[in-house]
Amino acid sequence: MEVGSNLLLMGANSGVAIRSAIRSALTSTSAGDRILVGVSGGTDSLALASGLFLESIEKVLQPVAVIIDHGLQENSEEVSKNAKLELIKIGFNDIRIIKIKVEVTDGMEASARRSRYDAFNKLAKELDAKIFLLGHTKDDQAETVLLGLARGSGTRSLSGMAEVNGIFVRPLLSITRAQTVAACAEWKLTPWQDPHNENEKFTRVRVRESVMPNLEKEIGPGVADALVRSARLARDDADALDGWAATEFSKLNPEDLDIAALQKLPKAVRTRILRLAIYAAGAPAGTLSAEHIDPVEALVSAWHGQGASSLPGGVKVSRISGRLSLLREG
């Protein structure tokens, strides 16, 4: 079989696999439901959008494509317009281009992501969308786990991206980037090549272009699959520990924690309870790291008269008479 025929066969098989993954993600939907899909114009998101459109015809759904213009590149408006043209080629009638302003506070990637999800959530609520599909692939998942390992993150971070997180669904986590490329070729789509995906000043790009290929070369093929399996196992563990911690937390006064009760629990559960209590006291969501939690946990397990811990959001944790007092200063 010639090379061209091999590519065509791979594209056909990839298209089937992508549609099958999307079909599984749509099992809870009913005719007439509005389904949102995030589209950057890149290979993964265009393959996802095309698969969704084809499945929507059969299920009589209302697919809505959402393009976010972050305004971070000079040609961002042109990129959005080109993505819209590809979506029109697929057959989309409802295409929303949303311009957002990214306030860079903790790195461009993280800040852009936060602004993007704010826009996603706002539109989903406005349109009463059933689910919102995102185009992350198996390769993205493997890179996420590897980055978590490099940061020394905990179980939750090592569990990677959830397939389902509220209204957000990632049906392509079992699909490789090579499959989305082949499917776009089969469906005659022209993806946008984001220059950021080749800029090695971004850690994820270095992982994608250098670290993962070297791991495959030195350790052997299948590293990405192994990382994804590890993420799935870690997520099961993290879910179980989170559930245990939430149950115990519901029995406690979050502003005045009984140290004796905390000491009876495994450290993995105790640190989760402390995190829940600190957020309940007013720490901004997503701001707590292990460096914040460790000294608070030491007030329970390694007490030697140390002073209070000051945390994000003005939260102060002190050990007083066998209890942890959590107050928000000011």
C-alpha cells in the first residue's frame, strides 16, 4: 500500500475513533440540547468540532462553536476569522467569537486560561448549555502529568485533567494528536498552526518537543500511555481521599478545628481538611500550595510552640489551647 493510501486509511480510522469518543460523551444529551465546543482553530479543536457536528446531526443537537480571541498576538483577530471559516466549512451555523482581556498576574498561560474559562462559564450559563466540549488529547494529558511530576505536585495534580468536570467534557483524552491530524486531513480541514506551540520559552512546549521524544527514545515507546494510566490511577486515589476529607470536614467547625480529631486522621486526609478550612476562611480559590499547607499541618503534627501561619487572602491560622483558630485579618 502506498504512503498516500496509508495516510488516508489512518485518517478514516481516526475519524471513526474521534466520533466514537464524542458519541460516548453525548450519552446524557437529548434532542434539542445546546452543546458548546471550544475552538482555537488548531488541529485538535477542529477535529473535535467536526466530529461533534457530525454526531449532532444524528442526535438532533444544537452545536455552538466558541472562539476566544485573547488579543495576545498581533494577528489574533485574523486567527479567529480563519477558525470561523473552517467552522463554516464544517457546517456550523452558530459560531460565537468572544474577545477577552487577559490580565497577566501569574504567567501568561495561567492568566489566559483563567480568563478563557471565565468566558466559557459565562456563555454556557447564558445559553443554558448542556455540556461544553474541550479538545485536549492523550498527548496533552501525558504532558500535564509530566509537568506535575516536575513541580513536585500532589496526587490531585498528578491525576491530570478530568474527562468530566462540571459542564466541561474532554472526550479526546483517549485520542492522540496524530489521530486528530489525520482526521483533519481526511475531513479536508486546514488547522491554524499556533506559533506559541513552537516557542520553547513555554515549559509545555519544551516538554512536547524535547522531553517526551527523549523519554520515548531512551525508555522506549509507550511512555505517554503509561503517564495517562498513572493519571487515571492517581485520580481514583485523589477522588477517594477528597471524599473522605469532605465527610470529616462536615463534622468540624471550620473556624475552630479540634486538633485531637485531626491527629486521628491520616496526613493525606488531614491536609485536605486544612485546605478546605483555609479556603472557607477566605483564601482565594486556587492560591494554596504545599508550601502554604505544610506549616499549618505542622501546627497539628509537629507542635513545638511555633507562631501563627499567615496565608493568602489574609487568613491567619493559630494553635490555641489544643485547637486551630482560623481568622481572616481585617
